[in-house]
Amino acid sequence: MVAVSSGGKSPILARQLRARLETLIPASYGRLAEMVGQYRDVVKGKLPKLSMRRRFWESILQGDVADHVLSGRDDLGQQALQAALDAVHVDELQTGEVYLVGAGPGDPELLTFKALRLMQQADIVFYDRLVSKEVLALVRREAEQVYVGKQRAWHKVRQEEINQLLLTQAQQGKRVLRLKGGDPFIFGRGGEEIETLAAENIPFQVVPGVTAASGCASYAGIPLTHRDYSQSCTFVTGQLKQGELDLNWSALVQPRQTIVVYMGLAGLPVLSQQLQQHGLAAETPAALIQQGTTEHQKVWVSTIADLPALAEREQPVAPTLVIIGQVVRLHNTLSWF
Ligand code: SAH
């Protein structure tokens, strides 16, 4: 039974919604529910833990059994269900798994189908500061949500704690979702987190996400490469170590190249000064993109020489990405968002 109400605000809207739901949910779902109901107690007897039963039923309701019943072959459906029940091993349903998933730069529509599917079957989610609340809202509602956002100073300790948390939760048989902003393998420490798992033989999957460079570039109308302006693109971290930036400057200042700087806000003065010192023209175009792909996105275009003053004046907030190179000029004509 599905009920739809608009709380008296718009019965027509409710009717339209009902019509849409009817096309989405075939009437044969009722028969499927009936059959599942008959097996509930048997399954409970065989699989003592709720988490095991949930996993069993999820596979049943997505697989053959459901297909048969929905296409009117209830007998075959029942046989398949019985066969699945006979074949099920408690051990198999007890091993946990970790999903290391890229949540993209903010706009939830930039999630992959795979990310969404795994988000929908997680028992617990560990997320950080960069994961937007719109994306978080798409995680399975019953999943426990744990914020593990890091602050710069106690970075290291925290990271080890997170690695450990993922491990122990998976060892308890849970499906653990590690949701990270952008792509987990780009300045995301995703590699470190799964190394611990690999060492302990915990199964895991990695799902790429739209990294900030792609997301921000697209939504700011700045192609990262362009036949006329740039033949390569380099991603670097602008995070300061003891007030310095340890980058391969001579490689960065090569012509016809786009440089994307992650975590570059605090180090902007050093970045600007070093690039110029190593030969990049002061008037090279540069853009700051704040909270790209979200409704709070802001784009400022300037030159590498003026970046620090611009940031001082406009006070962009994190997360902000820096894009440097001739392609930045295209923002004027290609910006659309
Ligand atoms: N794994 C992430 C990057 C993590 S490092 C990815 O692939 O995108 C964090 C940095 O990413 C921030 O300091 C900022 O420079 C950048 N960033 C992430 N999301 C962003 C966004 N929506 N807008 C602008 N910059 C973003």
C-alpha cells in the first residue's frame, strides 16, 4: 500500500504523483510481497542476524526471484527463492565490505550510478567535510552516519583512526561506505585507507568520482585543455609544509599547460610568488572557484600576480580551487552556470 497526500495543498499534484508511482510500481509487487511474507519465518530461522537477513532479501528482491514473479511466473520464482535459501551460507553473509566512493564536488547529479547504488546499501557511512548535504541525503536512510572531517593540525592521527574505524566496522560484517569529496584517489588519501583493508583481507571496491578540477572547470566554463591554449593539465596540491610549497616549479611553468591547484587558498601568496620567480608571466590568467558546482559557486578571474590581493579582498571560503593558464580566458565566453 502506498499513500500519497499533499496535505490538502494540491490534490492535483497528489493525483499526478500517484499516476507516476503506478507506472513505476507494477501491480505484481503485491504478489512478490506475498511470497516473501511466506518465507519470512523460515529465513529468520536460518539467518539469525538482522544484517544477514537484510542482505539475503536484498539479493532476492533484485535478482531472479523478483524477475520471475514480476513477469507472472510465480512457480519459478518460488523455486528460485527456495534454491537461494538452500544455498545460502551464514559465513558468506557475515563478511563485511568497504566501499570507497567518490561523492563528486557537490552537485548530487554528478554522482555515478554505481556510487548511488552502493550508497543505498550501506550499513554505516563515514563522510568528511567536502561531502555536500544533498549527496549525504541520498545515503540509505537507515545507515548510521559518522562525520570524520579532519582539521589540518591533527591530520595524521585522525587518518590512522579512520583507517582503523573502516577496518573494525567491516570486520563486524557491515557494509561500510567511505564517502569522500570528489575522487577518492585524487588528494583524497583513498589509497592509504584501503591499504589497511588490503593488509587484512577485507574486500573493498573503489568508485571514482568527479574530481574538483573537472567539476569546477565545467561549471565555470574553463576547459582544462584546449587546442589553441593548452595541451596538458597538471593537478597539484597547494598545501603548505612549514610555510613552504614543495613543488616542481620548473615543470609547472612550462608553456601551454593548465595548472589546477587543490587546497591552495592558504598558500596563495607563496604560489603566486614562486610561479613568477620561476618564469611564469605575471599576467598569466588565473581563476578562483569557490564551492564549485553548488548553488554557492563563485568564480573570480584575475592574473597570477593579483591572486593574493584578490583573495584578500574577496575572502573566498573553502573549498576553493585555483586554475591557472590561458584557458581561464575562456570563462568570459563559456560560463553558463
Ligand atoms: N578528492 C577531492 C580533493 C580533496 S582535496 C577531489 O577529487 O576533488 C580538497 C580540495 O579540493 C579543496 O581544498 C579544494 O581546493 C578542492 N575542492 C574540492 N571540492 C571543491 C569544490 N566543490 N569547489 C572548489 N574546490 C573544491
